[in-house]
Amino acid sequence: MANVDSPGATRDDAIEIAATIAAKWRDRPDMLIPVLHQIQALAGNCVEADIAKIVSQEMRVPLSRIHDVLSFYSFFSTKKRGKVIIRLCKTAPCRIKGAQDVLEAFEKELGIRAGETTSDGAFTLETCECIGACEVSPAALVDDTLYGNLSPKEVSGLISSLRERM
């Protein structure tokens, strides 16, 4: 299935993708979270209001429940994000081991603050609660890849490597 970030993709393509995925799980509210993850991955790293409405209609799940899920879980977003999402853990073990310095290095390298997306739409930088990698803190998730024992010195090389893969 195509990604709506593909050249020539339109908003209608995103709606069609969402409708197709959600319709497969009609009357299966237990599948809401996996459906939203799949749609978000294909629809620009977000589930915007019009997409949520389509999911509601196709799955026959109340829109209020979809909004509850989207607003509760930090890995969902209702606003467009970059192609690559960098999440830095902000809990105590990571902070004690220097997460704030690593965050500042990412902000400097990307030219944005946590919660923002680069102007080219390539990266979104976020902080999050525990990612379950305390043994390798400070840690970050870059999309679904864990990077542990990060230091500010490594950030520039990591960003360069990620840009090369785009």
C-alpha cells in the first residue's frame, strides 16, 4: 500500500488508505490501536481529524473513543510530523545520565526545539516518558530503532546518517 508522502499523493489518497484499512476491521473495536498505528505510518506520521472520522465510520467505533486513544497514547499524533521521529526519554534515569544535554544537542543540530518539526519536514523531535531502556540511558527511539548510551557528541553523526537514508 502506498504512503501518502509519496510524490503526487493527495489528501484524498490518505482518506482512501484510511478507509481501506479501517474497513477490514469493521465491528472490531479491539483492533483500534493496531489500525491507528498502521494508518498513522502511511498517512504522514499522524491521524488528523478527517482521517479519525473515516476510521470511526468504517470501524463503527465512536469518534470520541478514537480521540481518547489518540490523545492518551504519546506515540500517536493528530498533527503532521516529520518523516523521522526522534523521541528522547525524559524520565529520571535518562535525565540523571545526561538526557538533557543530548536533547540540547539534537535541538542545536536540527535547529528546532522538542515538539517541533524541521522546516523540510524531515525530522520531528519529541520527548516522551520511559521507553523501557533504562539500562542504556540516555536513550532515544528513532522511529522504531533504539539508540542507547547516547552522548551529545554522537548526535551530529546520527543525524547525518539518518539524512543519508532518506
